[in-house]
Amino acid sequence: MSVSTQNQPESPLTIQQVSALLAVPVSTLRTWEHRYSVPGVVRTRGGHRRYPAQVIDELRIIRDEIARGRRAGDAATTARLLVDSDEPGRDLVDRFLDAARAMDQRGVRCCLDDAARLLGLGATVDLVLVPAMRRIGHWWEIGMCDVGHEHLATEAARTWIARTVAFAPEPRRVGCVLLACGPRDLHSLGLEAFGMVLVADGRACRVLGARTPVPSLVIAAEAPDVVAVVVVSHLSLGRRPAVAALEAAAALGRPTFHAGNAFLTRPSRRRVPGLYLGESHRDAARLLEETLARASLDD
């Protein structure tokens, strides 16, 4: 299968060419290299920098992560994890991507099954599913794959999540956690994956999904078995409606939690009801359960 290489350079570029391509000043590229050791930059005999495609991809990720609100050092770490990582799931990420490029849904699901056996569900989400999907997203943005590859990978992952939830054991914890995207947020795959991690750990969940209106969230949160509400928002423009949803849930007396890129920085979390769950699905599940356990003891 051929994958589009539009906008992807075939030979190493100069620093001026990379600066123009990424709309990042030359001085900033030099700073990133000096401070964060962006790997793979080669030099000519005259000492001039040359940037191969993988390094340009990494720099693009750093730029985009900073635009999302990350500090430059954290953005560089994320880029290394996505592009050139020694994490335990690296080979599985590559296998996931190969299957997605081949439009092989079954291959994607089998990869996730193997990852779950080797790493556990939470680690599979954090080290395989999320990095692979973000990588595909970057590829689509720069023309290295078609939107169809992204859709296929998303649907294969969603099918795998749904199957895992369907065969999970009966909940052993008391109460249900309500999971919703903010009123303006469309992407729900991460939310569904978080629900899967909770269900596998014995917690009943109710996933309301994308673009959950505040009135609908309130109605669902009023159910007597709901013990907590999680709202996820990834868009900066969706932060305010998501906060309104959290405020409405908190007004009902439900413990609230929030996550997503819209809450990535500390200033974005000021005066937001409840606890920030962070970026790791494993750590988020642990924090949520510990918080609910303390709340039940206080009661």
C-alpha cells in the first residue's frame, strides 16, 4: 500500500529550510537542539546542520505540543516518546502503525490484545494506543497518510475497547462513574479507553461520549448510583463549557474530575471544580479510586 508523502522532504534540509517549513525561528531550533538534544541532526564537513525526515517530524511535534500549552522540555520528551523511544511498548506501537498503514483492522486489534497480555490494560493505553494514535494524527497533518488510516485505526481501537468492556467481570466496587466529553469536544476515544481501564478494575462506568450538553450531564449525574463525574476537554475553546459542566456536577454534590489538553497547564486548572487526573490513564484510575475510597471513609 502506498502512503502519501506530501509535504514530507525526501532529503535532509538545512536549518533555514526547516525554519520556513515549520514556521519556527532558526534561533529557536538551535535552542531546542542545545537544551533538549534533539537527536538525528547530521552535519556536513563544513559543520552545517542537516535535518532528515524523522528529525523534522520530531521538531513538528515539539512545536505542536508547545502550542497546546506544554513547556518546551515536556514537549521534547513527548516527541522522543512518539518518534524514538525505548519504552516497553515501542515495538508494539510500530506494529500498530504498520497494521493501520495496511488498513488491517484485525491486525490493530491483535496488536492491542498482545499488548494487554504483555503490559496490562492501563499500560497498553498509555504506552501503545495513545502514542500510536497521536503518531497517526501527526502523519495525517503532514500528508504522510490519509484520513482513512486514522479512521480505521480509531474504529479498530474502539471495537477492541468495546469488546474488552463487554467481557469484563461484574463490578465489585459500589457506585458508577460518569464519563463525558465537554460540550464542544468531539474526540472520545481516550475517554472510552479510560472507562475500559476502570471497568477492568471493577468499577461500573457510564460513558456519555462526545459533545455532552450540560443539561444532559446533569440528568445523568442525578442517578442515585453515580458516585463521581469525569469531564474531558481537549480544545482550548471548549474549556469554558467543560468547566460549566463540572460546576453543574459539583453543585449536585458529586465528586468531579477533569482531564484533557484544555486543562494541561496549571493556569487552565485554576478555579476548576474537582481534581485534575493528569495524562496517564493508569495514574488517573488510581487517583480516582483513591479519592473515592477516602470520601467513603469520611462518610
